Amino acid sequence: MTNQINFTDAWLRKLKPTTNRTDYRDTSTRGLQLRVTPKGVMSFSFVFRLGSKMGRATLGKYPDIDLRTARANAASMRQLVVAGVDPRLDKRKRNEATKMTVSLMVQAFIENYAKPKNKSWKQAENNLRLYLVKYQGATPIKDVTRSDIHLILDELVQAQKYAAANRALTHIKKFFGWLVEMDYLDFSPADHIKPKAKEKKRERVLSDHELKALWRATEAMSAPYKAWVQLLMLCGQRRLETAHLTRSQIEEDRWHLSSEDTKNAKPHIIPLPLQAQSIIQSLLTEEPEYLLRSGRNGDAPINGFSKAKAQMDKLSGIDDWKFHDIRRTVATNLSKLGTDRFIIQKIINHSDGSVTAIYDRYSYLNEKREALQKWADKLDEIIK
């Protein structure tokens, strides 16, 4: 068994050999381990997983190699693993394997930037792989030209996939911008490329008949997806924020989202209508932290949104809609019920960059609670 500890110079100096060989894992540096033999020999190593296999790369003996150097070397090897390269290869083979192709660097971008920075990193990964890696994956990043990117975008436009072309450009710009920021490139080939098409803002609002059909469709879905869609309809919050609902976010009759939980990085409190409280109470009967789970990935949130959409299309007979239309529909109905537009903005947590917003720290909880309860009661009438 490997012991976990935060390595320090003081701890290393005091460390004594044990009867049996002992491994220690550094909690501060992913993959860094120290092996101590009964004779007192202490060796640093980097332990990693590459694909389905585990590996161990020797870094050197302590104190010949100090803790700072061991951590730096482990971090360097971690970068190789992220790029799909076995750090145990000799330098020549490693250099050959680490040619900075688009495919390898997209993987590094996702692991080192998108995942830690963006909760919707999966969208960036899918977009880059579908459009950039598909055409330029084997190309070294320094050889990608502005013309190459235009060809990718032009093909999407010719297929009348205007929104896809603009999303692809957004992610490609972010990717190459990161490469410049990290000093892998001197300039981005995506600079000065403008969106290929002007998108129409989506204005789809679901009718009462459609809301009823979609609600009834949820009754035939698995429990977590049923609860997810119904909470979307009752509370009007964002798709991912609702899917990532956790036990610790619920306090009495309120749903608390921290700045780390929201798309706009602003904390948000949703007073739950009675109908939503009932759904959440049924979810709180189990132990895991995430309340909406698929059951296949342990304590992790649901993520099969496209499959859920396809199922709802079939069950409801409605297919020309998107999950985001539910949020727009809730906001529209709140307005119909007489809710002030400012309160609607507070409910859906849209950013307010005005000077007044900086000083106004009132939560508007009572106003939001009254509006959401009025909407939930109206939804009850619609789905009967």
C-alpha cells in the first residue's frame, strides 16, 4: 500500500527505513513517489498511466536529487504523458514522439487548460476533434496556416452549418491563442479570421401544448433525466448547472450556486418552488453528493444530453426544439405572469455590468420566490 503525504525537505531528512520496502506518494505533485528500502535507500520515481497500462519512471536517489528537482522532473514527465508519450523512452525517441502535432497539442490543451478552466470543456474537446483534428491532426502546429483554417470553415458554410462554423472558429481561436500564450507558437494562424456567417438569435418559445407533451415524455424516462428536465422547466436554470446539482448546494428551500458553479462566475441563489422542493427531496434520500447520476460512472453527474433529447423527441412527438429553449420559455412565461424584467434577470442569473449592480447587494429572494412559485403553479395547470 502506498502512503500519501505532502513531501517536505524536513520530512525527508527525518525519514527512517522500515522493515519492508515502503512507497510514499506526494500529495502535492501528481505521480511523484518515494520508495524506501530496508537498507535506507530512498529513490524518487514518477508513476503514471498511459492508456490502459501503468508505468514507473525512475528520477534518481535522494539526496543526490533534491525534492525541488524531483517535482520539476515529475511535472515535465506529466506533460509527456498528457501528450501520449511514454517518459521512459530515450531522448531521441521521445523527441521524435513529441513533435508538436495538432492532435497531440489539442490533447494537452484540453487537459491543461480547458478541463481546469471550463466546466463545458467537453464541448471544446468534441468541437476541436470534429473539425480541427479531423483535417489537421497530423500537421505540426507551426505548419498550420490561415488558409487551412479557412478551408475548414468554408466547408461548414457550404454545408449550411453556420452555427457550427462559428463555434469551430471560437474554439480554434482559443486553442491557438493558448499555444501562443504558452510560448509554443509566436503567433496564431486564427488571428484576424472573422466569423463566416451571421447567426440568427434563437427565439423559440415552447407553447403550452408543447410543454405538456414534453413534461409527459419525462414520465417515461429514467429517474435522473426525468428529474433533470422537470427541474429545468420549474426553475429555468442552465442545463449544466442543473445537471450538476449536488447535496451540498441545497439549504432548506434554496438552491445555492457558488461562483465556481455558474457559467458567469457569479454566485446565485434560487428559491425553490414547492414542486421543485418535492423533486429534490426525493433525490436526497440517497447518499452520493451528486443528485442526478446515470448510475454508470459512480458519484458523477448525468451527461447523456443528446440521448435524452432523442428520447424526448420520440416520446413527445416534438423535435424542433433545444434544451435551452426551456430556459427561454420559463423567462417568457414569467413575463406573461407579470414578473418585472429585472427580477427575471435575477432569476436566470444574467450578468449585470451596470454601476448600480456593483453596489446593490440585496438578494431579491422574496421576489424571486414569489415569481417562481407563481410559474410553478401555472405549469401545474398546463400539464394537467
